[in-house]
Amino acid sequence: MSPRREGVLREMGLAPIWRLRSATVEAAGEAALPESVAASVPVEPGVRQMDEGALQTAPDPRPTRPLRPDSARDAATAPRPESARAPLHPATAPAHAADPARIARIATLGWDELEADIRACQACRLCERRKQAVPGVGDRRADWMLVGEGPGSEEDQRGEPFVGPAGKLLDAMLAAIGLKRGEGVYIANAVKCRPPHNRTPEADEIATCLPYLARQIELVRPRLLVALGRPAAHALLNTEISIGASRGKIFHYADTPVVVTYHPAYLLRNQADKAKAWEDLCFARRVMQGSGGDA
């Protein structure tokens, strides 16, 4: 294992429990859970523990975006679970959030206009106590788009998502699979203003902010969406889900694959689940490489 990768895994809190399986894995720079540790990490029924020992880290040829299965074999690797309903498009948002004129206007905005509109937004109660709205950050033509819950106190101060302790962990998680903030990665939140006391965003707040997220997805056109936590999954999938029961499965927002995992802030409070988050990242990379499938 390279010193850099060892440092990244240590930052994620995983370095003491990972070992290399073989010389082949060492050449690839991948880490794997020892059987004794893997057995101690419970996995929910129906969710497969991924053996990532053979996963290569060498750059893979990127197919033309977006990723759309075009054969029976590809379709088999990206099934739509019955639990994944159609995404919550702005047109189907709850009535109290559905302002057709506002939705239609947002759907036409370019990047600069969109971010200015987000920063000036007063469409829901979250604007009342924010210091500033937090549009998003990163590569505007990214293959990976990560969607979190909402800004925290540091994000509210600085106007950028994931800049506090959770952001530091997220950067380490990305580095562990060879990614970097701003390089092929775009990061946004389900709601753009900080909920008071960092509470979970309510359904109407998510629905009101959804036209902004929908437009960001339309502009980025990512090959993969990663939902970080339950509110983000709710925004993308238009359904309440359990993160534990949804891990290792491919959902869809329109025709874009969605992978669900834990929010970094949750992982800071629940260190034992960092190993599961690592499995989810490896699974997400397999989906990007075209070899992912339903667990």
C-alpha cells in the first residue's frame, strides 16, 4: 500500500483495520477488510458485502456521457429496484411548493444566473435565519455528482458545501477512490440554506429547493449521482428510504444511476459505519466502470 493511500484510509478512520489480500491487490493500491473484521461489521439483509480485492485503480476509459445501458447485458447490471419510484421532478412537487412560473423560470437559467437566484432565494422559511445560501461547488461537467443534505454552520459562513469536519472526511473519502473535489466531481445539497440548529430539512423545504437541484443536475449531466444521507436520497428518489437497506443497490434519477450511502456527518458520529461507507464507494466506482449490479 502506498504511503498516500495509507494516509487517506487513516484519515477515514480505516487504516488500522485494512490489509492487502495479495500482490495483485498491492499493485492496484487497494485495501481489503480482514475476514475477522468483516465478520464484525453487520450488513443488513439483502445487502452484499463487496469483495473489492480485484478492483483496479488504473484510470478506466470513460464512455460517452451520460451512462445509459444499451444492451441486455448492460441493463442487467443496472436494474431498477421496484422501490425506486420516479424522481421528484419539480412538476410533481407538493402543491405548497409547486409554483409553475418559478419552476419554469429556474429551468431556463444558466450557471451564473442559477447561482445568483439561489443566493437571493426567499421561497421558504430557511431563508429567514441563513447568513448566505450555498449553491454548490466543483466541476460543472463532472461525471460524479454528490448530493448532501443541507449546509451546516461553517458552510453557512463560507457559502460552500462540505467545508467543515464532514467536508474534510468527504475529501478523504473521495481521495480513497482516486477522486478530488473540483476535478470530475460536483457537490451540491438538497436544500441550499442551513436549517436552524442543523436539523433535518423538512419535506416541503426539500420540495421548494428541488427545482434548483434539478437544474444543477441538468446542467452537469453527471454519469452517476451519489446521495449522501436520507434527505438527499428523498430528494432524488421521491421516496423515504432506509440507507442501510438501500446500500449496494442502483436506483435512478430519470436515466442517471443513483447510489446511496451515509452522510459524512453521520459517519463522524458513528465511526463503525465508515467501513460500510468504504464498501459503498467501491460499489459506486464499479457502477461507473460499467460493472456494478444490484446486490
